[in-house]
Amino acid sequence: MKRVLLFAIELYWRLIVPERRRRCIFRESCSLHVHRITRDQGVIKGISAFARRFRRCRGGYAVTFDEHLNPSLLLVDGTTIPIAEAADSVLAMVKGTVNVVRQIHHSSSHEFYKPPGTATDTGRA
């Protein structure tokens, strides 16, 4: 069985050109991950790895931030992965989001509005 699964993945690599494959959100592609797990740990672990990756990858992701504004990806199944595990294509999209969030956070930490009656209120509208 192990050889059958490894052969199926290798056949996928040979028959489907990279440009026609769905882009993986993980740094290590799903097929490479399942191939490695199957090769190193056996067919049962490989099938389990496939099911877990398939469940986590489909449906997209959301970018989340911790209290220090470090980004991570919230996957469709509710798990969170560090940004370091994301593919370069995902990192390119996330980088812009991270910059915007940090700018918003930085600007909101400065006071732009003083309520009327405060010491620095000039009385002008």
C-alpha cells in the first residue's frame, strides 16, 4: 500500500504540470508533505497527513495577529499556523496586510482626537 500511495503522488507530479496545480498555502506543498510522511512513517500516517492537510487547506485562510502584532494564518478548520510555514505566494499577500495593520496600530496609538474640555482642546472645530 505504501508504494501505491507514493506512486500515485509521483504520478501526479509527472502528469500535472506545476502551473496547473492548485497553489498550496503551506511552505512544504501538500503532495510533498504527504509523500515525505508516507515514505518515512508509512501509509497509515501518510493517509492521515493527507486528510489533515486537505481539511486545513481547502476553503482558504485568514490572517490573525497576536498581541505583539505577529501574524499567523487561521485555517478553515480552526487551527493556526505560524507565518513561517506559509508558502512564498501566501507570504507575498500577507506582507501587505501586515504592513497596513501595523500602520493602523501605530497611528491609533497616537492621539489624533482630544475630546472637548481637555487641556489641549483649542475650542476650534
